[in-house]
Amino acid sequence: MTISRTRLVMGNWKMHGNLADNAKLLAGLCAGAGSIAAGTQLAVCVPFPYLAQASEALKGSAVAWGAQDVSAQAQGAFTGEVSGAMLKDFACRYALVGHSERRSLHGESDQLVAAKAKAALASGLTPVVCVGESLAERDANQVMAVIQRQLAPVLALGAEAVNKIVVAYEPVWAIGTGRTATPEQAQEVHAAIRAALQAIGAGQVQILYGGSVKAANAASLFAMPDIDGALVGGASLVAEDFLAIAA
Ligand code: PEP
């Protein structure tokens, strides 16, 4: 039996934007979202200060929104942290966890990423767990070992939890570099991730590809059987470019 998974095209604005530019981008997304094929969910992960703006602008539209990180803690003396409950106050649906920039620039461990995923779930958010190897790791034939190491503490949360997450495979060498994994390279890793999820009874979890996705390469990536959508950085900052990927 073939079960079709919904496609998810998610933007990651990273640390870009301001009130005026965001207003134009969000209006462009609202205007264009209606023409996106049914069965494709659009979402944007915006910087924390702009969650109120995004929720106001996107409310009632076909575009969901979320944050780029979430604390592993529920509340308390954690200066600078933002909890899942706070994100829910702004009606977030998603929270990225373990983006490679968090792992490399902020030293986030695989265990911390899993704890963040658990905290997001406890608040009713869908964590988008990002995994991916560096170029040195790919060159050393360590891709699958790295992905399995990164996923292990997340899988240990158990099938009930894992069935509520999204996984994003983002090879670090493809993020923001203009160098995309070929559809075959991406599919190989997605199939391995699918098998690991399947082994614990979570084989229908959405697995997104991320790394220099643009309109020109989206269709060939999305044609792969285990690629369920994309996590998009640079090309999510222009409404037409982002919508063209989803289209
Ligand atoms: C990302 O930020 O997750 C990303 C994939 O960025 P880009 O699309 O710019 O490579």
C-alpha cells in the first residue's frame, strides 16, 4: 500500500528581515499561497521578535509559521532562551531544532537537540529536527554514521513522539553555498533516514531536504520517493522565489 505524505515547503529566514521588509514578504506569501497545489503545506520560520508580526499577517492564510529554535527548558532562569509555551502563545506550529548553524556556532549536541525536540512536542509544537554531514565527513564516507549518531537520541524518544516530528536532511556543504546535493545523493540519505524511522514504527514521518534549494532544482528533488519537501534558506526571503519552489 502506498501512503502519500503531504509535501511541506518551509522557509528559514535565519537572522534576516525587518518590520517593513517582512510586511512585503508576508503579504506576497499570502497573495500567492492560494495558487500552490493542494497537498503542499507552506510555512516560514521567522526570528523570534517577528513572530507577532508573522502570526498577525498569516492568520487565516494557507501559510503556517514557526520559530528557528526552542529551549529544552519549560521555564525559569534561562536568560535568552525562548520556551515552547511562549512560541505557542504566538500560535507557532513548528520549531526548527538542531539546525547546523546552531550545532556548529552554538555547540548544540545531539542530546540537546533531542531534548529540544522533546520540549517542543510537550508544548504541542512540531519540531523539525535538522541533521546533516559536513563536507569532510562526506569525503571520509561517514555520511550514514553521522546521520545515525545525530538521529539516535531523537529516535530514543520513541515511536509516539517521533511520529509527530519532521526531519530535515541538510548536508552542511550545501547550506548557503549554492551547491545542492544531486537528487540521487539526497534520496540515498533520505532512504536511509526513512529506514531508521521505519525500524521504530515511524516510517511516514516527513523528511525534508535542505541546502540551496531553488525553483530550478526543486522539481527534480521533489520527484524522489523519500523527499517530502524542502527547508529553504536564501530563496525563502523573496516571496516569488519561495512560492516558485512550492509550485
Ligand atoms: C537553511 O538555512 O536551512 C538552508 C537550507 O539554507 P539555503 O537554502 O540558503 O542553503
